[in-house]
Amino acid sequence: MTETSVKIKFEGVASNLISNKTLYDIMYKQMLEIGMPTYTTEAKNMLKLFIKTFSPEVQATALAGLSKKDATQLKDKVIADSIPNILPEFIMGGSTDVQM
């Protein structure tokens, strides 16, 4: 055809993540206003089976990022019945390479 060729050399990418406490605070407030959904016994039983598919190491990380009070409250529950507040150092961030 046109005898055109292209060579691509992908060297990698990296971007910083910065936490967005303002967005977290707004979303948390909205979640509190909406409240918790309700779950059927069938859904809770299915979730128990699903949780068992994770290794004990992964299960142990489920409450990371919560205060000791919230983690204690949720420790033996299949699903949360309250909306815990995440510790500031665990608030997820966004990439700094996204332009608006």
C-alpha cells in the first residue's frame, strides 16, 4: 500500500496522587444524608460465601483506614450497618496529570 510503518517505544508512565479531602468531606456528608441501604438475608448469606473466597490476609485488610472504634464496630459484621469515617491518611487521591 503506502509502505508506511510505525515503531512505538513505550517507556512507562508515572503520576503523583494527591488526596482530595474536600471532595471526600462532601461525599461523606451526602452519604450520611442518604443513609444506609437495607439488605435481605439472602444477600447477606451470599456475601458470607463471597468473603470466604478471599485469603485470611486479604480479609485482615478489610478494616484498614478506619478508626479503632469503627473497626471494632464492624469487625464481625458481614456488611456495614453504618457509614464509617475514613482516617485522613487513607483518603484516596486523584492523579496530578489530569488536566481540566
